[in-house]
Amino acid sequence: MVFDILNSVEDYTSMKLPFYKNKQSIQTVSPDFAKLPEHVAIIMDGNGRWAKKRGLPRIAGHKEGMNTVREITKAAVNLHIKVLTLYAFSTENWKRPTLEVEYLMKLPKIFLNKYLPELMENNVKVSVIGNLKQTPSFTQKAVTHAVEKTKNNTGLLLNFAFNYGGRTEIIEAIKQIVSDINNDQLSIDTLSEHNLSNYLYTNGLSDPDLLIRTSGEQRLSNFLLWQSAYSELWFTDALWPDFNTEIFQQALADYEKRTRRYGGV
């Protein structure tokens, strides 16, 4: 059923309709930014609304959003950003219509089958945070294959948050901490922000310097709650399929102007 709908989406998007967005060509020359974030996190919001505005099925928005992922990944590579974390599927997204969820579960396979060679060419390393064990086997297989295939790459870390929830992440960390304390592997007196961070999905990653959300919404939506304590937040009305390199550079330019004091003066 999902692929029947997907075929109809292909029919729509292959037509040169006046409302269908012409993606900007991916930029190959990096602008001269003096201060770039090491880690950028993005809440990719607005795919469904983008499709609805055009009279298309919601999954058409997710399909077009996949192309935006490619464009922004390429831009991050060109800008030498170290980590790009994308909120692809939240633990709350299971509440969405069954057909939409089924398509979202297939999206990693569709994206990685199409773009993995390009990711390899650009030295991109793929990783994932979240509970993949609760996703279908074909989703797990596609992600595991990409992670394994790119594990030796040394460029941009493209980090997908898939079946991810910030509160669940913290609860799971607390459970493991309690277990380690009970097994004398950790002393409660030495528990700190630093070693708590080691129990999170993002263990080994720096916290996001810049967190972007598209579609006009201004909330974290259970995304990187612990890690974003001192992230610079940037919001845009652009729906995710309309987000492009130019808007991304605007976010980075605004980031350059900010002074990060971390509670100091």
C-alpha cells in the first residue's frame, strides 16, 4: 500500500508543476565564515504541511525533505562542520497515521540506497542515536549497513536521531547509572554532569553549538534535552523541504554574531 502511494507521489513530483520547488544547486565553494559551530543539530519540521499546501500526500513532503537532507549534508561538508545531527523520527511520531509511519520506516533505506555512494565520496561517516531495536528489521539493516560502510570515514559525522526521545534517553541513562552504582562500578559521590553524559546516546559527541528548527515552531520537542542546555537556538518559518543552503548559511551567519557566555559575564 505504501509503495502504491509512493508511485503516485513519483508521478506528481516528476511533473514540472509550477508549485514544485526547484532546489538550489548545491554549493561547492564555502563562504568565509570566521566562527563556525562544530556541531549543528536540526529539527526537520514541516514536511507534512509542505505537502498539504500542494495537495499532495504527506509522504510527498518526506520524500522532498530527503532531498533537503542531501543538500544540507553537502553544505555541511563544504563548510567543514564536524557533526550534523538530524531529528529524523521521534518516539512520539509513532502516533502518526499508519501509512505515514510505514513510509518513514522505509525512508532510511530509500535515502541510504540512493545517496550512500555520494556520502562515501564525500568522506561522510554515518551514525544513529535512538532505539533502533524497536524499528523494523529492514530499517535496522539499512542503517547498520551504512554505519559499517562509512565507519572509517573521517569527514562530517552525519548523525540521525531515529526513534529518538530526549526523556527516554535520560531515563535509560539513569537506569544504567543505578545499575552501575549497585554493582560497584560507579560511586554516587563521583557522579557528575560529565560522567552522566557518558551514559547518553551521544556519548563521545560534543554538545550541539547551534540548534535549528524549521517550519516556524519554537520548541525542542523532546530533542537533545540534556545536550542543548547551552546551544544557540535558531528558528525559521521555512518548511523543511524549502530549507536550503542559503537559509543554512543565514543561520550560521547569525551564529557568528552571538556571544556564548555559558552563564558567565
